[in-house]
Amino acid sequence: MKKIRAPPFSLCNSLECGQVFGWKKHGDGYAGVLRGKKVFVRQRSSLLEFQGASVKEMRNYFALDHDLNAVYREISVDDNLRKAVKEFRGLRILRQEPWECAVSFLCSQNSNIPRIEKMLYNLRKRFGTPLDKDTRAFPTPAQLSKATEKQLKQCGLGYRAKYVKKFADHIARHKDDFLALKKLSYEKAREKLMNHLGIGPKVADCVCLYALEKLEAFPIDAWMKKVLEKKYGKKEGYAKSAEFARKRFGRFAGYAQLYLFAWARSKRHSLK
């Protein structure tokens, strides 16, 4: 297996924190699909050992170029963040493929992680390209655009099927949309995403943060709403709460969000 040094980095925290849904525990590591290839990765101390991808692909996907120590200095502005950083040190925001990320968070609406994972597994199983007898790639926009809304509902998407179908149809016809979005400012990219049926502020912020590398994005779901209310006294609507977070945590507000989200879900403290 290939090896790269990756300090500070936590593979477990980065893959199991709710930012990505396609990786599965496999032995002493994780199995997933990256750029249409089956990949296995495990961590041994500060070393990442992997097969199925290039060193460049793994460095890029796991954002090993992000200076986490600089991130920590900027976001550790209060006890909440200092505790979260201490507990989840090495958690990195991944550079996900925008198409799969967008569909994943379209499916995340009014759902939970196990259910999201099941929906995405069903999409891969029914529409994705086989990589071996046990693994399929995530379906391309062209593959999903050929699916009917009824077929998508049969994969467990429910009302979200309409959103995914419309989005797949659009991206299949406009393949360069995501490349264009990456070049835009956070605000403009977010606005463009929200022009699509079913993509509201939270889904748009998730795509901006986890796929377009707009690190100031601050997605707010039920967990983050609780954190902002109980730990920061913020009970305003989405827009004002997100603006507060971006001002408080600065250009790496997205990292603050991910650490607070992981910290809140760990159940090692009270949000009551």
C-alpha cells in the first residue's frame, strides 16, 4: 500500500462526522469510491496507508494542505471551540466531488445519517457503474437523469426524488456548472445553488463548504440550531444566525461549524 504522512489528521473523525456518507468501515480502515475507483484507506499513527488512488488524489481529497494549526488559532475564540478542537483534533473538511455532495445533501433534508446512507446506497446499487461484484460508483448526472421520479422514490428518497430528478436533468445538460461555481464568491455560489428546486440555505451551505471549498460557509441544521441557542444565546432565523457565526469565527467559520457539530453529536456534554 502507498503511504503518506498526515499530521495533524484523524481519519475516523473526518469520515464519521456527517460531512460525507459513502465510506464504510472495512477491517482496520475504510472502503469507498474516489474518482470512480474503489479505494481502501487506514491510519497508522500519523501515516495514511491506502490503495486504489494516487498520492495526489488522497492529499487533495483529505485536504492535507489545509493548515489546521492556523485554523485552530483563528476559530478557538471561546471555550466551546477550544473543547471541540481538543476532542476532535485532526478533523478536516474534505474536498468532495460536487455532484455527489449536492445529491447527498438534497437527500439529507428531514432525515438522519443512517437513512441518508441507505438512500445513497440504493442509488449506487440501482444506477451506479459496477466497479466489482460488491461495489458501485455513485451514479453520474447522466445516469440519474435517465431515472424516473418513481424509481428514485423506490430508492427511499420520498419527496426528495423530485428535487434529485430536476437537479440531475440540469447538471446532465450543464456539465460545467460546478466548475463555474468554484470560481464564484461564496455569496454568489450559494445564490446560484439556491436557484435549484429543493436547495435551500442549509443544503447550499453544505455544498459550498464540503465541495466548493467556501470555508466561510456555516450550515445550520437541528444540531447547530441547538448549539447556537444554548451556547451562544442565538435564537434568530437561519440568515442572522449564520451571519453571526461567520462574523464570530471568521474565514474558517466552516471549520468551527464542523467541530461544533461533531462536539454536539458526541453526547459528552449537555445541550439542555
